[in-house]
Amino acid sequence: MAEMTKQQAGAQTGDRLKRYLIVVDGDGAHLYYTGILLQRLEYIIHTTKMAEEALEILNVAMPSLILTDTDLLRMSGLELLKEIKKNPKTKAIPVIVYSLSRDTALRDACLKEGATAFLPKPMDPEALYAAIQKATEERPRSYIRLTTCLNVIIGSGRAAEADSLNLCVTALSEHGMYVSTSKPHPAGSQVSMTLLLENAAIKIDGLVLYSFDNSKGPLRTPGMGIKFIRIRPEDEALIKTFIAKQITRDLRRTE
């Protein structure tokens, strides 16, 4: 087992809490796929092929959530789930079980033993993200939030294009974005934007939900969170496809 120090279920980095997860899967290829996927979704992870190691980790670190396959090397995922839930110190940890098996009896047994969700393997990134969010967050996000760096123009005309040199989209979802800027618009403002996405220039009208300026201190990135209030369906589909490609780039789903 890799040496670990005691740590909290999440680590504060900048503006958001990064959740710590344990992933257990006897299939090395799928363990790698899931691990990289979760890191790109901004989770801190520890991966292992053995349920026994996962139980050892729980002696020194309490994760926000555990993901386990049903088919493990010795102790099964269902047995691991039972061990977690019968221990008073760990029974509150959400456990998501996934499996290649389509046996409804196995699914029902896992849910009866306290699994938060039972997902088919290989896991769809959106379904996985939604299940983790639901299990770990008071206000779960409905859509994947991609950390990125994209150009955006706010407003129109030459002045807006000149100002765009100081703007950067650092987080993007299907329905909103965070724009890093030293001169954010105040919350409640409506803004017209052009998002430069690969070979497309996407026109969007947005509403500023919140903003931070330099007075908020060094741990907050100055900028503004914007909700899309007007966007063409085909452009929304382009953003969704872009996010999916970035999350799964260079990864091959394994059966």
C-alpha cells in the first residue's frame, strides 16, 4: 500500500473544494481510465485494485466517496460495501458501485446494502459526474465543469476585441462559464459575448451571477461567473461535444 498521511475529505484550492475519492477496480486498464477521468473532473483520488487496501486507507484517510467495481481480486465490491457500512466510523461514506454485470439481483443487493448508486461499466462521464455530485455536494452541479483556457470577447467593436486580451474562460459548462478578468461586471449584469471555441465563434447572451475583484484577496481569482440566458441549440451542442472530448481525450473506454 502506498504510504499516506492523514488528510481531510477535501482540499481547498483557490475558489473550490476538491473532493478526495477512493477508486477500487481489479481491472488495471479501467482503473487507469477512471482515475484519469476523475482527475480531469477535478477530484483528488487514490486508486487500488484490492478491497483490502481500500479498507486500510480508511484507517488514515476519510474520503468524500468510494467508487468500487463489483469484480475485484479477492473480496468482492459487494463485500467491501458491507464492510464499509457495518463500521460506525465509515458507514456514512457514500459508496458508488459499478459493474459489467447486468444482473438486477446484484444491483438490488448493492442498493439494499446502502450503495448510493449502481452504474454500468464502463461508466459514462456525465452519469458518473452527476452521481458523485449528488452524493457529495449540498448543491450538486448538473453538468460537467471543464477547467480550460479559452478566448472570449465581451461586448462588440474594436474596444471589446482589445479588452479580450485580458479575458480568459477558465471554467466552462453547457450552461455557463467563469471568465477570469481584473475588471469583472457586477452581479446581475447582462452581457453579450463571443466564445471562440476551436473553429467556431459562438454568440451568447449571459447573466453575471457573481463576481470577484482584487479586493477579495489572493485566494480568489478575479473574474465573474456567467449563466447563459440565450444561446442557439446547435452552439450549446458544440460546447457539450467540446467538453466531452476534452474530458476523455487520449482515453479509451474499456469493456
